[in-house]
Amino acid sequence: MPLADRVLIKEINPTKGGETKSGIIIPETVDKESGAHRGEVMAVGEGRYDDGILVPMKIKAGDTVLFQWGDKLTIDDTEYFIVSESNILAIIR
């Protein structure tokens, strides 16, 4: 399980542009290395502490998200990203 406000994401093969069922328009840059990535949340940390108070995560396992940056790692030949919650741009429903 990730620590604090970090999220473990498995990248989904992005499509070139398009629109989700809920109306979010995915730009063509979603498939470029410098653009956003689409992924499925595999695990989330408990949240971050702000002045001693736990701020819970808004993301949960199973969510599909757009994220901008993360540390890439490989576990059992599968690539994942560890991303801070602040680097998640949107939850796709």
C-alpha cells in the first residue's frame, strides 16, 4: 500500500483524443510522454496530515484517472506509476 497521499496507478493504453461517457474531452496529448496519462488506481495511501489532522484521499482503488506525472516502477513485469494525489488531474467516470 502506498504511503501518505500517494497513489499506485496502472496505465491504461490511451486513445488519441475522444470523449468519455460523462463528457470529459480527452485531448490528443494524452498519448504523448509529456502530456497526461490515463490509468486505473490500484491502491491508495491513507491521506496526508495537515496540522496533525488526517486529510483523507478523494481517490479510491478502481477509479480511472488522468494523471500528469509519477515515478514509474515495474512489479512482476507490469509497469505502474506512484503519483501524489496532487498530480491527478481528473477522475474519469
